[in-house]
Amino acid sequence: MKLSQILEVLDRISPFELQEKWDNSGLQVGDLDQKIEKVYVCIDVDEELVETLPNNSLLVTHHPLIFSPLKSLEASSYPAKLLMKLIKKEIALVALHTNFDKTHLNAYVATKILGAKGIVCEDFICYFDKCMDFDQAIAWVQEKLSLQCLRYVKTKEQIKRIALTTGSGGGLIDSVEADLFLTGDLKYHDAMKAKAIGLSIIDIGHFESERFFAPIMQEELKKNQIEAIIAQIKNPLSYKGNQ
């Protein structure tokens, strides 16, 4: 298939118009008339992955490689180094980021991974009810998401209403109406704010909560008669011991 045809399918799966204004989902690298021989899906892209991909392939990622306007393509800088390698190998790159969070990722993690019932999705936040005490919530989240260590803010013992935002959701704290917020990349000042307003938080990790992008996308493409291969990438962060 041509890249343009696959791009149309991706837009039907998760419309690019749903992305946030600050986002840069869509075509990052590639020629719309290019004939794609193989399609790969992955949460992100790094140099090791680019080296393993064959020429004339398409990589569909969750995170855009290009976020801010580029002032140069100096070969040793990021993301220029990766972009130049992609172009040299004629590897196209398409990202589905905040639009995919809204249409697929948050709901999938809530229902398929955490086993939530009766979810309600409001833009970036997915709500559901689950009654438990906070220590039970810690054990439940750690098991379901296979987390090596946990950071959290505990403000109350009993949990009834839970909110979920995969990836980095600290900026949404003021909008959350729940007892417990599950999200990643918890910052110090986010934790201070959450404690002050009585919102418990469990940091579920950015990579850890979004790594399901690839299998979801693979299945969606299969429904549209496009075979995709899941490409592997490692979490750039390493953990040691408990926090």
C-alpha cells in the first residue's frame, strides 16, 4: 500500500483532528506516494530501533519524534540524528498521540488491564468506581501494571472513585473529581498540590502505562487488513530497589 492509503486508515482509527493544539500527531517523515513494504508499531523510536528496521517501511509510534519547530538538522543532535537516519533508509514515521489517548489508550488500560467496569471517559480522564482501601489499591495497581516500584500520595484511607490518565497527567490534577488518580510522571509540585486538595495519586509510570499502544494499534490495523509487526523498545529509565 501507499503511505497515503495507510495514513487514511490511521485517521479513521483515531482521527488526527482530535489531537491537542500543542500536539504534533500525524505524518512526521515520509513521501505520501511511497510504497510501504512493512509496517511496524511501537510506543517510541530510538536509534537502535531505526537500525533494525528495513528500508521502505513505516513506523507508527505513540509519541511524535518532532514536537517543537526544528531550527537545524545538525547530525549529532536530537531528534535530528534519528530523522536523518529515517530519511536515509526511507522509513516513514507517523505518530498517534493525544488523539489515540482519547479514542483508545485510556479506556483500554482501564478495562483490559485494570479490569474496570462502567468506565466514563471525559477527554483525557477515564473514570470508574472501585471500592477498596488505599493499601489494596497500591497492591492492585502494582500487580496489574507489573510495576517494579511505586511513588504515591496518600490523602485518604478509603477509595471509591478512581480517575486514570495514561502517560503524564499531572497537569490535569485540578480537573480530577475522584478519590484516587492514576497517572505517570508525578512531579514534586503536583504531589504538593494533590496533598493540599485531598487527592490521592499513584504514579503508574509514563512508559509503563503507555506500552500497550503497540498491541492495540496492531489489532486495529489488522481489522483494516493491514498486517503490522510490534517493534520492541526499552524504557530509557532504569529502576533499582523500592521507593
